[in-house]
Amino acid sequence: MGIKTKFKQFFELDDETIELDEHQEQDLYMEEEEEQEQTRAARKQSKQNVVSLQSVQKNSRVVLVEPRVYAEAQDIADHVKNRKSVVMNLQRIPQDQARRIVDFLSGTVYAVGGDIQKLGPETFLCTPDNVEISGNITDEIYE
């Protein structure tokens, strides 16, 4: 007998009172818990069927940039925020500005959950969270 049926029986009786013993109360409680668990399982199943539109991409883009002034750092960060990978060559910019750009982009990449990796002496790869970097390039090759 379901919980709805028991409630129906309880409320359809006029002035009669029903006293439930401990075993009946426990059964009623167990049925209620079972229904709640089924509801939770159904909700969980429906959440697993939902796919985020941001996670579905037709193609990935890699943007190659060679900034000449620090002001271009924001444009590079916008590419990363738009879920594009960026390969950045810092050979044509003064060293102090190059460090500032790398610092700025490190914050941006951290905010989007991505990664930044040094590919060469003045070359960096910035990726958003939908791109995983594997492997390692050692500095010994470039020295």
C-alpha cells in the first residue's frame, strides 16, 4: 500500500482515529524515503542527459600573435576567453613588457581554468579549459 493510499484512508475517515503501531509507522516512513530516493534518482538522471552548449564545439582555433606593445595583451586575453588557443611570440617586444603580458595572460588563463605553457625562450601557448596540454618541451634545446 502506497503512502498516498494511507493518507487517503486517513483523511476519508470521519471522526475515527487510527492509531499506528511502531511497525506501521516505520513502514510508512520507509515508503516515503523510497519515493524520495526515486525522485532524487530521476532528477540525477535528467541532469546527466543535459549537455552544456559551451562544451560542444565544431572546431577549435589556434591564434598566432606577435604583440609589439603591451596594449595588445587585452586582445590576446579576449581570444582565450572566447575559447581559442593562442601561440604567442614575444621576440619583438621589450623584455619588461613581455613579462607584463605573460603576467596578465597568466591571470586570464587562471580565471577561465585554462593553462599557459612556455614553448620556447620567448614563445608561449595559452589554452582555455576545453584544451588539454600534454607533454613537455625542455629549455635545453633552445640554449
